[in-house]
Amino acid sequence: MSKGVERSVVWARLRWLAGVLGVFGLVLVAQLVRWQLVDSADLSEVARRTHNRRETLDARRGTVYSTDGRVLSTDVYTYSLSASPAVIEDAKAPELADRLFPLLGLSRDGLITALSGDAVWQPLADGLSIDVADQIAGWEQPGLYLEARLSRAYPDGSISEPVLGFVSQARDGYYGVEGYYDGVLTGAPGAWLGDMALSGQDAPFGRQVLEPPEDGADLYLTLDSRVQYVLWRELSSALEYYQAPSGTIIAMHPRTAAILGIVTLPTYDPSEYGQADPSLYEDPVVSHEWEPGSVFKVITMAAGLDAGVVTPESTFDDTGIFELAGATIRNWDREAHGTVTMKEILGLSLNTGASFVSTSLGADRFYDYLSAFGFGQLLGVDLQAEARGSMKRPGDGRWYEADLATNAFGQGIAVTPLQMLAAVCAVANDGVLMQPYIVEHRVGRDGVSETEPKAVRQVISPETADALTRMMVDAVRDETEAATVPGYDVAGKTGTSQIPIPGGYHPSDIIASFVGFFPADDPQLCILVKIDRPQAGQWGSEVAAPVFSKVASQVAVLLGIEPSSADGTRVASQ
């Protein structure tokens, strides 16, 4: 090829290359123009995100206090420990394990394995206290990382469960107060926004914005920690002594329906709810129903007296049998007691007499009174998972005429322990049913919010309540000496209820109960004791009544309740 031809080929190639470069340059310029004029906002956002860091700041969940100021539930910082074995020299793993295993409660060999190798991230332990975390942080050991997080702590352990409920790892409240007031206790998280240098560290002169979290409200309960401890101790002792698997004690102020103490056993530690039997999460006081037995005769007698179908001195000829619609009712002792007054029916706890009162009322009036006392409906207490109970009445399809006779002595009707106590408190409160509550006040961003006691309705007249109180005082004095409290007139009633099973009732297991209030002339405290399936003792008078006496005697001193009189003989005032 001649030199002229070669030069021609070279120039052609150069022109082609120049053209390609020119086109590329035009495309590049066009893209730059697009980035500058069209996509600048989007690219700025990408850059901002790339060089900004956002961290969520947890809000503190509100603290729950007892009425006497004791912390029942609160947030604390705990720490998780992780390791990066790739950063830790394998030769140092045994030495580091020697220092860690006493603090973490883990095996030395397991820690050596976890700390060795090339793994980038290895979780080691959760829930470490600040003391342990400070000790580990003081080592300044490369490859060990501590992370703080808020968790829920319950200083009294299981004593106030399940009334408190628990808080999950996701910071959600479940059951009891934690569940019912979850939206009040939960605050709003905040955030920290900051510019980040190319090194990944905070830019020294960068923009930093703090959005502070809003903490949740604190709750102050009506629960008295001193009363709570007495209830817990006496119930624990009773279950052991009477060989019973479970039980409940509730204490309430009859004038306000403020709940002073609730204890249910067995229970669980809310800090370790994940290891507990889920059946223990619900509070039996509000969530579980039972056929109350003879304690319900107080309600039947209240209805009969208030409607005017009987008076305390009205008589009934007890033959030991009462028949209605093919059902035969017998007394608990299988005896006939002859001519008895209504006062004696209550004191002797005669099933036949209670059936006489309910049938004298008639179905409509009887069940209207039960509804007015709060049975078969929600009380509206501020605890999660409240049950309505089960009350059949004419027209339901499941009701039979014989139910009118059996419901009168607490059989075939199911109530919650709180419903039963609230109804008896209405008798103590001049016939006025109050709505039970457990939060006294709350303190939050909007200040203090007090809970005002709420009257639901006047169920029976003050005169009826007074007459029935006198009858209940006599019942305790004459028939239930084990429930007496030195220095105080106690109005109360025992219960021994059968346990329903498919096809009938359990042949031997029972539930023993006692419900009462004192001082009878000016009631300040109402208590219900319920002991399930006791094996040592088969009657409410010998199982539940003594527990009531022990609890009432101690709580009266704690609360400074004045005695009925110097010799303890005064009954309800005229």
C-alpha cells in the first residue's frame, strides 16, 4: 500500500473516532443538563439519604404505681451483648470466655466456640443489667458490642399478677392493666437525624436534628401494696393448708368500688411471660366464671326483701324438699328444719328456702333484680378480658322453669368473682351498685386525670340493704364463727358450690367461698375469698371463712379501720 493510501486510511479512522467521541460528548452533555435541570431534586434526595443517618429514640412506657407509691411496673434499660469473632484473635477467645461466663451465666466452652472463627456477627446474651454492661464496656475489648434497649421490669415479681398483665418484646401490653391501658402507657417514639461523613462517622459540622420522644402516662392504681401482700401471703398459706390447686382473694371499698387488692394463684412472673403457661395470662377475677353456690343467696334474699314478697321474719315450712317443674331441691345437710324465718334461711343456708323466695318473686322480677345487680353483663372495670358471666332467663331457649329454683342458691348460673363481690358491695353501699375500677389517676402530658367513682344504679332501697345487713351479721355470729373479726361486726355469707362437668356435677370436688364486709354499721371493706377444689376441708365455713377472718383482721389494722365499738357488739344502725 502506498503512503498516500495509508494516510487516507488513518485520516478516515481519525474522523470516525472523532465522530464517536463527539456523539458521546453530546450524550454526556445532554445527561448533565437533564441531571441539573430535571432530576436535581431526586438526586439531591439520594445524596441526602446517603450522607444522613436516622436513629429511632424509644419512648418511655408509663410507670405503674400502687396507691401507696410503690413501683409495680416500669421501664428499665437492659443490654444485649454481641461479638464479632472476625475481629477477636482466636488466641484471646479462651481468656475472654473466662471473663464473660461468670457474668453471663453461659458455659465457658460455648463462649470459646462463639468467640472463635471468622463470623462477622455473633449474638451472645440479652437482658444484661447496667452493672454487667458497665463492667464489660470497661474492658474496651475490640469485637464486643453492647446495645441498650428498654424493657419492662416488675419489682414485686408475680405478687400483683395477673392484674398487671405483661409487655411483649415488641413493647405491646397484654392483659390486665398493661393491656387495658396500653394506648395510655405507650408514648410516641422520637428520632435523631444527623449528617454523616464519608468515613461513616458523624460529620463534625453537619446538620443534627433531635425529635424528642413523648413518654407514656404514669398510672396510679387503687391497689394498696400492703393489702396486696397480705392477700398473697394468706392465699398462699391457705392453698397449701387446704391442699387446693388454685384460689382468689379480692378486697374492695364498698362505697367507691375501688379495688384495694386482687390476688390469684397460681400465677406467673411477667418478666418471664414467655416461659409461663398461657392459661395463666387471663385474670380469673374478671375473666373466669364459676357457679357461686350459697353466697348467691344474699342476692336472692335482697330481691325478695326489696320486692316485699318476704320480710326478715316471714316464715317458710321447710320439709327438706322443694319441688318445681319436675326438679327436686334438697338442703345441703339433707335435713328438714320445720318452720323457719328468712333470717334463719340465710343463717342455715337452706336451698329450699332460697327456692321459695325466688319462686315467690316469679321469673321476671327475679331475673330483673339479678340484671340490676350486674349479673350477665359487663361491669366495665378497667381490666382487659372481662367476661359477662352466664345467666339464662325466660325466652332464651336454654332456660327451664326449674332454673328459677336452682339459680336462687347459685346453681346453674355463672358469675365472675368480681361480679359477685360488686353485688355484695351494693348491699353494703345502701343498695347502690358501683362500677369497680383499679386506676385511681394518671399523670401524663395533659396533666393529672382522676377517676371519679361511678354509681351504676340503685338496685335495692337503703332500708332493704340495712335489713339484709342485719341478717348477714346474725348469720356470721350464729353459724359462721370462723369468719368473725375481733372488734368488728362482720356481715357475710359462706358458699360451697359444686363444679359442673358434662352430664352433671363433680361427685366430690367443690369450690369453697366466703364474701363479707365490715364494719357492718359503716362498711369500709368488702372481701371475697374463693378456694378451688380443697382436699382438706369441704365447706365454705371451714375453708374460706377462716381465710377471710385472717385477711380482714390484718387489713383493718393497715387501713386504720375503726372498730364497730369497744366490745364489738354493735350491729347496723337504726
